[in-house]
Amino acid sequence: MSASDMKLRIALVLLAASLALPAYGADKKADPAKEQVRRLQQSQRKLEQEKAQLAQEKAALDGQVKEATEKLDEARKQAGAATRKAAALDKELAAAQAEKQALGAKLTDAEQRIAKLSEQQRTTEAERKRLDALAAQQKQSIASCEEHNAKLHGQGVALLEKYQTKSCFDTTLQNEPFSGLKQVEIENFIEDNREQLDEHKLDRQARR
């Protein structure tokens, strides 16, 4: 709007006001009831304006209340979801703790069994070493016995062969216990004793 238009509008308003004032004064003097009606109408317009303003404010407040209610409902929904989620997490935590406790018990049992098996292994190893030492000692003793047995067997066989080559006359002169025996009896006696010597001879191959 230009400055000239603004001045024109102001002039028209002032002119209208100057024309209305005398008429207002005349009307007032002429008809008090009409003035009362005008005042009532003015009050009514003012009230309607206030009513409209209050309606706008109420509409704005209604919008704010609606928005706040929606936010509250959403917050309650989120709170309910958070509560349910917290309850689910509590259950998961309880289950995890129970599983952890069970695994701890299994671990303790496994450690105890391992310790027991380790002790048994140490005991078994000690017993094995003792038996190995005993077996080595027995092997040495058996070897010594075999050597002694073979030596005695050889000596017995040599003794029998020695007496086998002698005659009945020689044995009589030597005053041996074979005196008076015939040659056949001597041979039978020697053969029987050789068999007994062979029976008591240790066989290394058979023992192994």
C-alpha cells in the first residue's frame, strides 16, 4: 500500500467519524432506548469476539491436549514394551545364571574326576615300575637259575657218561655204589637218570 492510499484511507475514516458524531448526539437526545440497544449490540459483539477468541484458544488447547494424550499413550506403550522386555531379559538372565551354575557344578565334578584319575594314574605308574623292577629281578634270578641248572645238568650228564664208560670191574675196585651190577643194569640206571636230568632241565625257549 502506497503513502497516498494510506492518507486517503485516513481522511475517509475521519470524515465518517465527523459525520457519525452529530448523528449519534442527535440520536442520543432523540431516543435513549436506541442508545441502549446500540450498547447492548456493542457488548454482544465484544462478547462474541471474546467467545471466538476463547474458542480459538480452546481449539488450540484441545490440540495440545490431544497431542499430549497421544504422546502419553505412546509413552505408556513404550513403557509397557520396556516392562515386558525387562521381564523377558530377567527370565533370560535367570536361565543363564541357572545354566552357569549347572556348568559350574559339572566343571567341579569333572575336575574332581580328573584329579582322581590322575591319582590312579600315578598309583598305576608306580605299580608298573615296581612290577617292572620285580620282573627284571625275577628275570635275572631265572637267568641265574637257568645257568645253574644247565651247569648241574651238564655235570650230571658228564657224571653218567663217565660211569657209563667204566666197567663193572672198575666200579668194584673203586668201591662205588654200582658194584655188583651187570653192564645192562648200569646202562638202564644211567638212562633213567639221564631222563630225570632232562626232565628237570629248564627250557629257555619254552619259557619264552
